[in-house]
Amino acid sequence: MEYVKMIWDFMGEDGHSTANHFEIHLKEFLSRDQIPFKEIGTETPIEKGHSLVYLIVEMGYVDQLRAALKPHRGQKVSL
């Protein structure tokens, strides 16, 4: 099975709190639409003022999620 890590970037002083808030709404969306996922979370990379939210889903959900949620980037992952 193929998986994709979808990523949303948040920049600036409030980037971390915005990422945390977005993660809450992302979980609500996935629950409401009954979309299964492997992993969801936030990260704060080395660059100051940059946080991100990521979601790992099966390849089959990518088009639906990309249209609805407009991630900034994505990459294939092996699990």
C-alpha cells in the first residue's frame, strides 16, 4: 500500500499555535468524513518561526483531501 505525507506550513510568531489549531480542525474534518489516516501531528523544524502540520494517508485519499484542504506540499512515504 502506498502512503502520502501531506504537509501544511505555518510561519511567523503565531505559526506554532496556528498549526496546533489547524490540527484540531483537520482531525474534525477526517472524523466527519470518516477518512482513515495513519498518522497526524505537528512539527517545529529547525527554522525559527516555522511550524507544520502533517497527515499520512493512503494514496487513494489524496485527490479528495488535496481538493478540500489544499496542502502546501506532500511526499510519498514508506511505512
